[in-house]
Amino acid sequence: MNPRVFKGARDFLPEQMLHRERITSVMRSVFKKYGFAPLETPAIEYLDTLTGKYGEDADRLIYRLDYKIGSKDAAALHYDLTVPFSRVMAMNPHLAIPFKRYQIQPVWRADRPQPHQGRFREFTQCDCDVMGTKSMVVDAELIAITYEVLKVLGFENFLIKINNRKILNGLTQYAGLTAEFTGEICRSIDKLDKAPWEEVEKELEEKNIPKTAIEKIKALLLGKNLSIENLRIAFANIPLALEGLDELTEIFKLLEIFEIDSKNYTFDLSLARGLDYYTGPIFETKLPLHPHIGSLTGGGRYDELIGLISGKEMPAAGISLGLDRIYTAMEQLNMLSDIKTSTKVLIANFSSETYVPSLQLLHQLRAIGIPTEFFPEQAKMKKQFSYADKLSIPYVLILGEEELKMGKISLKEMKSGDQILIEINDIEKEISK
RNA sequence: GACAUUGUAGCUCAGUUGGUUAGAGCAUCGGUUUGUGGUUCCGAGGGUCGUGGGUUCGAGACCCAUCAUUGUCCCCA
């Protein structure tokens, strides 16, 4: 048998896991700061919980299990974390509303993997959702969380695009079309960040959208002053679109209060997002300088999804931060150091005479909180130093016979190669320099 | 699903119009006389050239098929 990893899935070696853990720990601390509490749901769900929520295209990407196919108990791996969370809400009416949860788990999509773009079949989503309120404060907070996490991780040139499904529905009406065209139109104009208008226009023509409608859309999208205020005039007779514009105005006001740098977010009428369940504001983060990397985060308001599952209405909004996208971006932007272990000090295994004192030293260092390891084999010094070097362990401590006689220890700083003889009690001071 | 790309050592690749026993760098392991890595020097292991068939005296190179890979599109985190 040939050992291989499932296509689109990956092993994460320690040097990758250390970074992934750091990224998720930044997220966890920001999520908690905004008042979110953790939740976990099963990797596996009944198929009927998942189907019919995302739209036709996405439904085909659900990983169905070869188990009780065709029956009510057919199962699948979850496609995202939003729908399982909505199921939890439908099943637990006793929870205090508004309910704010975060959830960090892998999800599966039967997609064609494209690693360079950060696209996989198994990947980790880091979600924050709020159920039970229509307040735009929540939507603004979700954007603030996205901003804060990316900032703390060291991203500078990211852009959170903001739009509203209500405005997009209004756009269809504005063009003189019925609501059923909204999806097709959105999918086409969504490409405007990558493709020129001519291509989008061609696509719209192929979808049999009337010329007059295309012209109206073009005039609006390519118009010089594509601001919320100007859209208000264009959409003056479309109440739903006006409602969407009001919501965005409110969000932008809140983002200012939260001191989100305005260079990191923008209103983008061409942002559509593929999932069917969004009903209001929608968000997506891209790196404008690296357009080939897919969106780092995405989210929006889905006021009708819970109703779809439980029959009881409950407004909701959420975001998903893509751990793998963020990791891929950081990797390609050289934002990751080459750390391979958390160990700060390696104590060399010198001889049988120094065995016990070395282990006492090991215990002593761990007791004061210094991540320390002892080389378990009595190998040649060369081998032990080369181990420290490979793992980029910053310090090696040698407690050999000579040091033992003097009652001191040798401390070598690996990067510079400098080695000094110090008192045991001075270790903490020396390595924190 | 559509179009394109590439399959030679663990990795990155070379391999000249087909011609002995298929090479390099990196990585791995060992040695460099035994208390010091990352830098020197020496050495070793590791490939049925994706798979199956065909052309030929002869195929890693050419032809067909097949599988896989990678990229773009679609869609998304």
C-alpha cells in the first residue's frame, strides 16, 4: 500500500500546527472579548439538515456518506458551521437570547482542491454568530472582529467588502427584472473584481438578460459616484433597497465609533456571495494585492434560516474566518517565522556522572516555567547540538563534568554561537535577555 | 464539470535528432580520532523513469490508451 493523504486534506506537521494554534488562539481571545462563548457540534449530520440551505451549486458539494442512502437517516459531513448551529438553536429554545457563540471546527466540501488559492476539501472554519436580534450593532461588531483578528495577526492590506442582499434584490427590480434573476445577476457582477465589464456583460447576455436591463445595471455599477447616497436616489421607489441602504448607513456609522480604519473596509455593490441563506448585510475579506488567494473571511445576516429549520423565526448574523485561507496568505506573504518547537532550552545529555544533576536542573527550569527538554540519549555532542539546531531551540545548556566540579553550567546561545559559564541561579536572567 | 499543464530518487529538477551500468543539488544517514550545531571535506543508502500496450536491433525520450498531478474557470473559507 502506498501511504497517501486524502485529496484536498492535509497533515499538519508541528511547524505548521504551532502557527495554526497561534492564529486560533488570537481568534479565541478576540471572540471572547466580544462576548462569544464556545460551541461544538458533530462532524456528521443527517443529510436533510444540510440540503436545501445553501443553494443548488453548494448542495452538490456536500460530502454524503455511503450510509443509509435514500432513507431519512442518510448522513453527510457538515458543509459549514452555520447550518448546524441553526439546528442547535432550533433544538434549544431555552438559551438566553441574544445567543452569541463561536465555533472552530473542520468542514468538508467535495470540491476541486486548489492549494495555491487556499482551497481544500477539508478545512477549518472559525465562526462567530449571533442569534435573536436584528440590531445592526451585531453586524458592525462582526466586522470589527474580522478587522481586529487580521490586524493582530499582522495583516495590513486587507479589504472587508460590505454589501446588502436587499440592495442586490433592489438592483434586479431597478433593472426591470423579476426577483428570480437576482442570483444570476449577482453571480455575474461578483466577478467584476477580477474581470472587466465587457466579460460580465457577455455573460449576462448569455443568460438572456434583456439589453435594456444590462444597460441600466452597467450605468449604475460603472457610474462615477457609486455611493450609498446616490443609490438612495436611484432606488427611491424600491422600499427593500432603501431598507438595505439604511442598514449599511447604520453599520458604517458604528464602524467609525469602533475606530475601524476606513482603508480596510468599503461598500461594494458588486459583492454578492453564493450562499442562498443570506438576507441582509453581507461581508467578505480579500487581499487586493493577492487576488488569487480566495476570500479570507465571509459572512452576513441570515434572518430566515432558523425559521426554515424550526418553523420559528429568529434573526441571525455571523461570520466565518477561514483558518486555511489566513494561513495560506500568511505563508505566501512570509508572515510566518520558522519556529518548530516551543522548547527554549535543551539540556545536553553528557555522561552518567552528570545524569542526575542534569535531570534536577531540567525539573528546576520547568518549575519556573521555562519550556525545557533533556536529550534522552547519551549521544555525541554533535548529534545533540544538531538536534537543537534543527528545531531552532534557542539555548543549549551543558552540565558536564567540568561544570559540575565548578558548580556552574555552560549556556550556549545557538544563533550567535556564544557560550558562557554561569551560575545555575542566573539562567532565567540570561535567557530572558 | 470545461480548457490547459506535467508525471524521472524523500524534495527540486537535468537527461542533447532514440544508443552501454539513468545523473545533479538539497534532504537523510555515517565518518572527519572521541566536550559543540548551523559553514569545510569524504563516503553511503535511495529510482522496475506514473501504469498498460505499440513502433524499433534498441525507448526515460516517439505513438496510443489509462491513471494521477498542477493551474485557470465555476464556486467558496
